[in-house]
Amino acid sequence: MALWIKFAGTGEGKAEAGAPKPERLEAGNPTFRTWNSYESADGKTFGGIWEATPGRWRIVYEEWESCTVLEGRSIVTPDRGPAVELGPGDTMVLEPGFAGTWEVLETTRKSYVIRI
């Protein structure tokens, strides 16, 4: 069993398509593509590449996530706090209980690790 994994910044293979839940959509018509490259044996940790097209939607985190923006620009705005603009090279950690909005200004691609 490998104790490390490398996932390509461009995404590889077939991506899973998605979009925000209609009740969370605030602006635009964003779509998602996800290349999940890693899942732990216990099914609680995931890693890969995620991409979204422009738009804005509500986010509510029940999981822990660390992500690094690879391409594009987004703004994450917590319900209680200032907006944070993210661009290539920026890393962010979102903890369970985080709520706010995610707005994609330019198609954004990020690497992520999620723990549920």
C-alpha cells in the first residue's frame, strides 16, 4: 500500500459533473467537475481536483477541508466576517460549522483534501 499519492493539477480521467443545489444558488449558472483521486480505507478522507465555473452559491461545511487554488479567482465570504479573495497558490482550511458563500469570478480549479 502506498503511503502517498500524487494527483495531477489538470485532473485525469473522467470527471464527476455537478452543480450547487438549486436552493443554495444565488447567482449565475455554475457547474462543477471533480476528479476524486484518493479515498481512505475508512471512507472518511478524500482528495483530488475540483473545478467550478462562474457563479455564487451558499456553502455550509459539515466536514473539514484544506484546499489550494491552482487556477482562477474566487471569493469566499463567511456569514460572520470579511470576504477573502483566493487566487493561484492560495490555501484555505474550512472547518465544520463554516457557513457563507463561494463566488467564482474566473473558472477556479483547486486541489482538496476533505475529512468527514
